[in-house]
Amino acid sequence: MLKEVAAHSACWAKASRPQEGPRAQTTRQRWYQVHELLQQRVVLLECTRRLHLSLNTIKRYARELG
């Protein structure tokens, strides 16, 4: 398995470049909104209500580091 991982490391380097464009900007903006609310100690369900996003989306953004 290590040989397979090493063989594809160049592929991952190409694929890991951050995307730019309207979709990436929206994602980034939502991430900041979620983390701003979490810093204010707003609970996840309240975040869903305020941002009109699903609970799973809020959880995903909450797990991701900046």
C-alpha cells in the first residue's frame, strides 16, 4: 500500500490547489460566518436558523480549520 500512496503523491499535490471562483468565495464566506457565530458561543442549531443552512453543513464548517 505504501508504494501506491507514494506513486500518487504527485496527483494529490496537483489536486490540492485551492479553487477560486464564485463557489469557492461562497464557501469561504459561509465558513467565516459559521466560525464567527461559534466564537460568540452560538449553538449549532441556532447557527442553522440564522444562516439558513442545514445542520450537516454547519457541522462540516465547524469541523474544518481555517
